[in-house]
Amino acid sequence: MPKLDRTYSTSGNLFKQKEEVTHYLGLSKEEISKVFSYLNSVSFNYAIDNPPKIDKTAFSMRKN
């Protein structure tokens, strides 16, 4: 699996707007949510209308 280039994006602060933000200015929360869902589906290789479910048994505190 190829590694992500973590040097491309850096953390910002409250007063400096990063250039990546300019693509999303003026979009509503619903539109940003759709973009986020699409980018997640591409990143993790699943169909956009069928996201994977969390395996909640991994978080169970019950002892078998």
C-alpha cells in the first residue's frame, strides 16, 4: 500500500487561511459533507453509497 505524502499539508492556525480552503469557501455544510464522503470513499476504496460498518464487538467490555 502506498504511503500518504504527509508533507503536502501542514497544520494551520486560526488567523492564516490555507490555500486548500479556497476550494470550499461558499459551500453549504451539506455540500462539504458530500465532498468529504466522496474523498473518504476514494481514500479507503469503498462505494460512496455503501460505506463500511464499524465492528462494535472490538469495543465490547464483556468477557466471553
